[in-house]
Amino acid sequence: MDLTSPNDTVPAPGGALTEMLRALRLEGVDYGRCELGAPWAVLFPVQKAARFHFIGRAGCWLLSPPGEWMELKAGDALLLPRGAEHILASAPGVQAEPLESYSVEPLQDNVYAVSNGGHGAKTLLFCGSMHFNHDGSHPLLAMMPDMLRAKELMAGEPGIPHLLEAMADEATRNRAGSGMMLARLADVLAAAIIRSWVENSAGDITGWISAIKDRDIGRVLVAIHRQPDRNWTVEALAREMGASRSAFAERFTAVVGETPAKYVAGVRMHQARRWLEEEGMRVSVIAARLGYDTEASFSRAFKRIVGSAPSHLRAAGGASGKG
């Protein structure tokens, strides 16, 4: 799900932010329509994919990532961008079990019905896992809080209340195809939540958000993220901004908080990580694509920035040998 309008093609003041949002997409993985009778508590362990929850009927309690209990009402929606561990429960203190311990039945593609044996008050939830096309190391995802709540962002995104109403209708009426409709609405709502946070709640955040909103530096950042495998010298980046080499380097470092070379290296290794984990690309192919003379020199740079050897990530990702 694209985080921008398909008609938003003309760069404007802040157009770099629009471009970066356009590049960040949500890809639904799986969703569960959960009808749970009290007492119940579901443990959602930490995961790479984002978590999404919508409370369709009655209410429940959330043990949030900071370790505090929060009451949720019908119509609440939550997005946990980096999949932080948390618990949803009928009441605080109920022993939590993983979702897999409940009855899970397939409804349709990527949508499942989840239930338990509780005979108390029934709560209806719609829970999902979503993959971003960028992992949590992307600057935008890394800056987000552990949890975003739709109702707290309504003022900045007028469409959110309508999406919540539509989800509530689909969740409670359980019509034919409601699981698929809920999955589509969840994708759109998650995109609206992120956009609202970026455009409003993140307005006072310094660093990367400020940099991408800067007309000149933002244009440079978009160019880097669009073509991470390009040989980005300081001179080439300075031309993107239309400034001298020294003036560009000084301005970039002051606004972004790190040198152009360090930022480019981080983006390139982020891209390399995606190639390894998602496409199973060979390390030698990635090294050549990113302009390294040898596989060993690339591997050293990758381990220094990412923290682990590229061969380990490729193996963990179930490499397919592409490339």
C-alpha cells in the first residue's frame, strides 16, 4: 500500500518527504479475525514485521512495549511499526499465551479465524502482520515510536475516522468477504496513521525528519535512496544540491547529523541487507553491484555498519541463490 496519493506526482515544498513516503510501502502478510471469550490474553512476541490491531467489538487491555497497561475501546486501532512485543488481554493479569495456542482456521487468502474456549464476554479483534518494503533500519521507521494509536492522530488525518467506521462495520457484521475487506482497509489505515505521524506529530523532531523536509538536503536524500547502488561521491551529491563540494558537505553534516559518506554507506548497506534477506542474492554479486573491488572489502564494510557478516544474513534469510 503506497503511503501517498497516486495523483501526488508534482514535487512541492516538502516534495522530498512525499517522495520518501511514496517509496515506503506496506505489504500485508496475514490477518486474523479473533473472537475471544473472557478470560483470554494473547502474547505477541517481537517480530520484524509490523503489527496492526483493530478493536471491533467490546474492549480489551494492552500491555504496551513500555510495560504499562492501557484500556482499549471498540473502534481503537494500533500500529506497532517495528513489531515490538506486547500483550492484548480481556483484563490485566490474565496469563498470556501465543496466538498459535488458540484455534486458528483459514477463512480465505492470508485471513484466519481465531477463537478460544472462553465463555465470558466476547471481544472481537482484527489483528495483522505487515511487512514494509524497508526493514526497521530505514531512518523513517527507526524514528517512529514503538506504537502509534489511530485516535491520537485523527486531528491531522481527517480520513482516519471514516476508515475506523468502515472497519467497525465490516468486523461486526461478518459479511461474506469481510476478512478480505478488513485486510484492505487495514493497509489503508496503517498508511494513514504513518502519514499523519510524519506530517504532524513528527514536526518538532530534529535529525532525519528535519533533513528530509529541507528543500535542498531533502532532494539529495531522495536521490541517494532512489539509487543506493550509484557511486555517490561528495562531488556528485553536491551537484544534486547545486552547491560547491565544501558548502554541501558542511550543510549536509549540520542538517543530517552525519557526513555524506557515512549516510550513503548506511543506505547502501541497508539495500544490501534487503538483497540478502529478501532475494537471496549472492554476496559476490552485491559487492560488484555496489562497486567494491572484492567480496572481502564489501563484507568488512557490511559487518562494520550492520553488525553481522553478510553471509550470516543470507543463510538466515533462506537464500535462494538469485543473482
